[in-house]
Amino acid sequence: MSIKKALIILLFLLYIFPLYSFPQSDKGSVAVKTSEPVSSSELMLGTVCMIKIYDNPHEAAFTEAFARIDAIEQQMSITLPESVISSVNNEAGRKAVPVPLETFNVVREAVHIARLSGGAFDPSIGPLIKAWGIGTDNARVPSLNEISVLLNLVDYQKIILDTDDRSIYLESPGMILDLGGIAKGYAADEVRKVLREHNVQSAIINLGGNVLTVGKKPDGSLWRIGVQDPAKDRGAYIMILSIEDTAIVTSGPYERYFSIDDILYHHILNTETGYPVDSNLGSVSIISRDSFIADALSTAFFAMGIEQGMTLVESFESIEAAAVTWDNKIIVSSGFVNGTVTFELKDSDFTVIPTAKYLQSP
């Protein structure tokens, strides 16, 4: 997403969710007793980050939550030249770089998901992301030769993690770590921790479409979160999920893309070909207690396809998935079948199909 587009979205969110003033006492900020939720939004991590508190909103909770996101961005953003990850990338092929514990842990988890997905999700995809520039004002189609050269730099097995000195070493010069597919999920989980430290039990965290609910609604009912129709404008929901204290992270080609000569190029790249993933999938939504892993799995699933993606999801406990195809099918994991996930189909043009049944169909 370009900065211009992000600012437009930010202004829209501020219009929909106006900021509230917080009464002060001689001891500082105090909670506002109100029947209305209080929202705050900031442009961080390259997207609009929104926090909406329902039960115990106060200024300190918002301030510390956004400060936490900023601290994560300072470590993990590749667009900031002084970030920790930028330092690792600058030393690619030369030396290992000691990093803070949380950066080390996020990279380690990213490599773990890369290994489980056979490289479909790969945090070393940075050179390809940079070359394509999708979501920026410099989007382009790289040449076949350029892609061929850059593919040699995409290999999670060349990310060397040393637990003794907590360092990261990229084996080949030109390698680029890009945590864009996992850092927002990690940040959402960290924001939830901050809110709970401030006695917030009912909130929604939305970091660029990575949605994480905190607890239940103030009246004790479940949150109702919509799954977007990938072929329509925002707000056209095909399914409503009823959840509590759960993350829903969706990946799809409709999120960031550009077109040339009527050919659409989206931002989810195939780590084997270097081109956008060619798939019948319109989107993949991962449902998990933790946004951290859901963020990476949504990208991995989309790149792997339904059969392999569902196999990966089912290997985790308490993680579910809904894959939307362009021919109006919603392929769902076992939790949708056994009642673990409560949902409501909102668009009769779509059909919900268990994975086993879908794979058996001719």
C-alpha cells in the first residue's frame, strides 16, 4: 500500500471512529465510563493501525499500545534504514548481527513456518518484494533475467540463527529479510498484552486487516467478524464468524496489486517462480488464538493451495481456516464442521464445503 493510499484510509477511519478526549485527574489519565467504544488510529508498520476499546478506555492504554507497535517497527521494518532488520540486511554475506531477543524470536518463528510450508512462506523473500514494488508507487514487472537472479537469494535455509550470541547471519550478499508477513501479527499479540495490563477486557485490534479481538463484547456476547468477498468492495461479507479472544488474519490478491495490459499482478509471490501466485483462491482466512502465527499461515496457505494449505493448518491444534475460491466456494477446516467455529453464511451465492468433500469432488 502506498503512503498516499494509507493516509486516505487513515482519514476515513478517523472520520468513522472519532477520537475522544480523556478526562484528567491530578494522578494522570483515568478511565472513561461510557457506553460507547473509544477508538484511536495511527499510521504504523506501513498500514493503518486501529485500536478500539469498549470497556475501560483511557489514554495511557492507547499511548502504551502504540508505543509498543512503534518499538516493534523500529526493530523489524525494512523501510527504516536504522532498524535492526535493516542492519542485518546490510551485513548480508559479511557477518552475523546480534539482535534483541524479540527480533530473534520473530525471525526464528518465521523460519519455522518457512520450514513447515516448504518455503511457500519465506522471510528471505525481500529481494523479490523490493523488485516488484507492489503496494508502492514504484510497482513494476521485473525482467525474467532479474527474477532468475533474485530467486537465488530467496532461501530461508541461508538464514543462520545463533542462539548462543542471539545473532542473525544471512549467508549470501544481497539477501533481504522481510518480516512483513509476520510482524503485524506479532504486534497485535503484543498490543493485546498491553491492553490487558491496563485492565481492558473488551477491545478490537486491527493492524492493516489483521484483526484480533480481546475477550468478549461488554455484554458478554461474542464478536461478529465478517469474511470479505474478495470480488467486491470492502464491507461485502460472505460469512460472519462469532469469536472471542481470537485473531482472524486474511490474505488475498485483492489487498495489494497493480495491472498492466489487463494483467493483474498481486503481492503474494511464489517463492519458486518469483511471480505472483497463480491460484483459484480469492482469499484465505486463518482463525487462531494468536495473531502471530495466523499472519504467517495465511500467506503460506495461499501460496501452497487448498490441499497442502489445509494439511498444514490441521497439523496445528486450535487453528482453523476458511479458503474462498473465485468460483464461490468456501473450503473450511475441521473446526467449521465439528462446531468449534461458529459461523453464519451471509451470501447465498457461496457454498460452504468441508475440505475432505472438496478434495473428493471431480
